[in-house]
Amino acid sequence: MAGEYSRELSVKTFQGACRLALMGFRQGGAPGYGLRRIVVDVKGNGRTALKPGERKTVQSHRVLLVPGPGTETSVVREIFELFVKLKSEQAIADLLNERKVRPEKSSRWTHPRWTRLRVHQILTNPKYVGTNVYNRKTTKLGQTAVRNPESAWIRKAGAFTPVISLELFEKAHEIIRRRSEHISNDEILDTLRRLLKRKGRLTMRIISKDKKVTSTSTIFRRFGSLTEVYKVIGYEAEKSFRQVGPTHLPRVRAYGSKSLSNELQESVSSNRLPVEFTLAQLRRVCPGWAFATYKSFVGTHSTSDTSLLLHVCRGVYRLNRRKSSEE
């Protein structure tokens, strides 16, 4: 009965959110760069601004989006204008980073930077022309998000004050649509062969900068990796460590593709690391990975008695000898 009640409540909540979205009200989520959230009553009166992470306190109140500071809205317009002039998303991101324009804060990055994805999300989001869109993705409890077809989207035009003109947005959308038109695998390989003939070599950077070649994400989706594409066109890429940072370079040269798990077991076997160790000791004896990698590693491999690691106490882990010998 409790499960059935939860399902019924989920359906009612979704229907209510769709109804409010059709009325033009914002349904959760960060406002995005160049936009801010305000709280209004049922009649649209009272424009109280919400700070990042803040929520409305009255159930009957609603949330609307409004243009943010002029410094941010001008950057949004510039992004669209540069893109319409056939400037790539990556080139626009590099330009903004060179000018030290700060994007919106993100929980993933301490010092956020402009990336191709950030620029692409601005170019494809209709909220910048005042259109409220809801139900683009569906996330079931405990499952990954699923992208819904456009026929299932809830749209309300004119819900917000636009930041850019509809004409400018449609021009950018048309460029993206033409770029995503279907191209066969043979055509992709032919363009890569021509690019190889012009440049003499191929890398991800060279492929990304050439506007005549399809995006690397499409290549990965079609062929799996650049290595597979190189095999098909008969190109043997040279191994290079130029893109490896100075902290990672010694480990890459010394260990190649050796995993942190193997290096941990070898360190304990050679008495360079005690059987019971802390995260700081692990980083000191097995250097070269990012700090988040160490935390993710010990968290993933210490979940049960049969795991690679045993969680002894707070911050202390022990190598499971039985597990390592079985492997």
C-alpha cells in the first residue's frame, strides 16, 4: 500500500508540475548564466530575488526567471553573435577564458572555467528567448536520466523576459541543426583522410578545430574511439606525453596503464606501504592521481568484507590479503 501510495503521489506531483510549467513558472533547477530567479505570488505580484541555493518559503508562491546583471546578459548576446559568425563553441570558450570572464558557479569545480559544453548549453536553451521548457528528461528513482522526445516536452513561450532576440536564437539553432545532419561513416572517414593528407598527422585537437570534420563526440559514438578510426584509415598515431601534466608524467612513464589497485598491492608487498594505511599515506607512496581519485578508490573498494580493502576505522583502511591473493 505504501508503494502504491508513492506511485500515485508521484503521478499527481508530475501533473501539478506540468500545469505550473504551462503557466510559465520555473520548475526547479539552477537559473543558468545570465539569468536570476524571483518569487511571485499567484497573481504575479511581489518580485523577491532568490540567492543561489535559496528556496521559496510559501507554498503558494511561484518562481520566475528574469535577466541577470548587464555584464552577464551582454556575454550571452556576444556568445550567440560569435556563433552565428561561424565561431565554434570551443573558440568562444577559449576567448571568454582569455578575457577572464567568470561563468556561473558549479559544485563540480572550485574555479569554474568556460568549456565547449557550457557554451553549447547556452546556445541550445530556449529560456534565453523567454520560453519555459519542462520534462526534457525523466529520472526514475534510483535510475539514470532518460531524454524524452520533443513531443513530450512542456513549452510555454513568452514566460520570461528574453535575453536575446528570437531571430538570433533561430539562426544559431539552424547552424546546430545543419551540423547534426546525418553523415555516413564512409563520409566521416573520407574527411579524416583528407585532413590527414593536409596536416600530416591527426590528434583530437586537430580534428576538433577543423570545421569540415564532424565532431569528436560523433566519431566516438560511431567508432568507439579515435584509435579504431586510425586503424580503419591506416594511420599509426605516435605516442606522446605532451598532454600529460607534470604531476602525472612520472607515473605514466614508469607504470604505463597500471591501475591504482595493482600499484597499491605491490606497495604493500614491498613494505613501502603498511597493511593498514591512511589516505595521506596512500597518496605519498602511490603518487600521480587526482585527490578525488584516491577518495573514490577507497570508497569503492571498501564496501564489504570481500572487497579489496577493509575499512578499519575513520580514515584508516587495510588491504584484504585474502582478496588480493585470490586475484
